[in-house]
Amino acid sequence: MTPTPVWRSSFSSLGPAFFTELQPTPLPEPYLVSANSAVADQLGLDLNWLASPAGIDAFTGNVVMPGSRPLASVYSGHQFGVWAGQLGDGRAILLGDLPSADGRQEVQLKGSGLTPYSRMGDGRAVLRSSIREYLCSEAMHGLGVPTTRALCVTGSPQPVRREEIETAAVVARVAPSFVRFGHFEHFAARGQTAELKQLADFVIDGYYPQCRTSDRYHGNPYAALLEAVTARTAAMVAQWQAVGFCHGVMNTDNMSILGLTIDYGPFQFLDGFDPGHICNHSDEQGRYAFNRQPNVAYWNLFCLGQALLPLIGEQDDALAALETYKTVFPHELQACMLAKLGLTDAREGDRELIENTLQLLAKNRTDFTIFWRRLSRFVEGAAVDTVRDLFLEPKDFDAWLPQYLDRLPGDRAAMTAIAAAMLRTNPKFILRNHLAEIAIRQAKLKDFSEVEALLAVLQAPFDEHPAHEDKAGFPPDWASQIEISCSS
């Protein structure tokens, strides 16, 4: 007999000002699309039970498990740079939190029905977007980028209208906390300082206890919190830029207080390197273009700083905490890029080398992931033409190469060690749009084999997986026609 998960509801301790208790809305004829054994093991859940009718009902929201206390939280936020007022969990319901080897983890059902915060929405998610979030959160985890994770995806034949009629799905996503910048903005905007303090104390005591003992900012724990969140966010965005990840909708309500990548909607990994790439079809102004993500993250942190100001007190302290971003982000990005180049010790001229490399890739629209992987193989000993052939203008590569070679050691043993490190840094596999699209098309026909195959390679993206060589190649011509928007 499978033991019942031991649920706790830490977030509910904040009280009714922060959420509405409600039951998920059941879906007819639910079925399992995919269950993630790694996350199931982390949470102590039996995979066979998860795939059983009882498990499918539980994580579709058809049955509330004993001890679970489902709720939807309220928050506000800036969307595309404009204050949007009250938002909240419009289609996500938090079941509670479970123990794990990595500390307690919250489990949230996305697509589980209407809540008081749904506004004009229907409270549902569709199979297409649920598969994308499920696969991408695990892809990011495999790449070592801080992220929410996903336990499973379930589907239902219930129709859902988006640009066209699709079918409903629920993704069970997992994180230590789903608190966002927008939670703080909500109470600050309403002048509810007591609730703002209660939320900040909850986050500090649960996730940033070091802020209580910090002697920075005259011992003010709320300024220390802002600094800690700033540093985590800066490091996360640096990793986004290093793997060529476009979030697509960096609203303040989509920013995690723990510095996790959250809310996978119109995301994309770059194919050809285009710094100005806009992955979100709805982003007509290009606010969330790839090369704007670092500045947008800082803007969002500034909004968080404004929300925390009633607790911080001194504006200069808030500004000083935010200044952390301007040192952490460039430091972390340089470290990531040097690792991609196989360079372990920063030297004078490295910044120029990194900039020249990115300019080379941008000018030739070179495939970002394939370039770095082939460069790793070149350092290992492969022919230079395996990299040179990636460029529309090979002479540009020829002009760049001596600067890079000058930075590498001369002996073969050292080069072999560098290449091995590069192959553990530069992935062979990413979740390209066309790969997700193929998996989604098959899933609509109840064939989930491609979802499972992708999950396996994305969870270990640095491995070779010779049986899946086709997933590491260039995107087909039709991939450029795929449009992704905020609709999900």
C-alpha cells in the first residue's frame, strides 16, 4: 500500500489576507501524459501510485488528498512595464508542501480551474503549454539554472478555447516557494504595511535566515533581504544569457523571490544567435528581447525595492542593496562565459575576448548551442573546420580564432582537461521550439513517447545520448515559423 503524502500548508499560516482557500475544479477523463521519476523520488512519492487512477486524480485536482489545504494566493504586479493592479493565482492552486531531501517543497497545480483571481481567464491551461513548461523546467534544472521543477502533467479531453480549440491539461510544479515580487508589491500598493512585514518575515525566516543576523544596513533584515534577492536574481539571469534562454514575459509577478526561473510561457532557447531576438509574439515593443533581460531584471528588482521601502526605511539602504546587481551580474556572466570558453582564471583581455566572440556569433547568426559544443570538441582535438563551417563568413572566424588560441595552454594534457570541462558546461541538448512542437503534436494523438524521450535527454543535456542525435542538430526551416505568445 502506498503511503499517503504528508502534507503541510506553510503558506496558509500567513492568514486569509494572503490567499483564498478553494478546491480545484475537476476535469473529466484525466490521463497521465508524463511523470517525472526524479522529482517523485525527491518528494518520496511512488511512481506507480502517481501513474495510477488515484495519483492521476490527485494531481489533476479531481481529489483533494488528506492533509492538503488547497489555496490560491493574491499578488499584484507590473506587466510589460505597466502597473496592472491586483493579479493573483488565476489558474494555479497550491496544494501545500511536502518534505524532501532538499527541504520542504511546495506543490502547485497549474490549470486547475477558476479562482477569485482569474479575472477574464478560464482558470485552465492547455496540453501544449503544459508540456512546454514541464519539459523546460526540467531542461533548465539539467543545465544547472535555478528553476521551479515539474512532477507530472495530466491531460483531459475537456475543450479549452485559445487561438483555437485545444484540450485541457494540468502541470504539477514544484518549488521551495512560489512567492513572487508581486506579492510584496500587492501589500505595499495597498498601504498594508503590517501584512507586508508579515510576508517579509515569512520569507526571511523560511528562506533567508542569514538576513536576521547580518550586520549590513545597520542590522536591517529587510535591506539584507533585498540584497540577497538581488544577488540571486543577478546570478540567475547571467545563467539565462549564458545558455541563450529567453524568458519572454518578465513581469514582476513572474519573478521569484528565491531567484528561480518561474512561469514558462512564451520562452525560447536561441537557435541562431540574435541578441535582439524577441521570442514572445505578444511582445510588440520588444521589452523582453534577449539582450534586454538583464536590464529588465534590474528594473523589476527596483520595483521590489520600492515595495520593501516601508520596511527598509532608508532609501539609501534600498539603493545600496540594489547596487549589488551591478557587480554580481557582470561578474557571474563573465564567469559563465569564461567557463564556456574553457578558461578557469580571469585575465586582462578576457572581457574583450568574450565580447568579440558574441559579436562574431551575432554577425553570422551562428547557432548558439552548436557553436559552443563544437568548440568544446575542437579543443578536445576535432578538426577546426567542424567549427569554421558554422559561419556564413568563415574569414570572420579565422580572424577571431588566434585570439582564442593565444588564451589556451600549449600542452595537450591541459587541453584535454579543458575540453572535458567545456563538455560539462556547453550542452549538447536544449529544448528547441521545434522539438517541443513535435512532442506536442504527438501528445495530441495520445502518443507521449517523444515527451519521455525529450525528458530523458534534457535532464542530462551534457551527455552524448547517441540514440537521440537528431535532437542535437540544427532546427528545420519550418521552426522559424513557430509563434509563441502569452496564450496558454
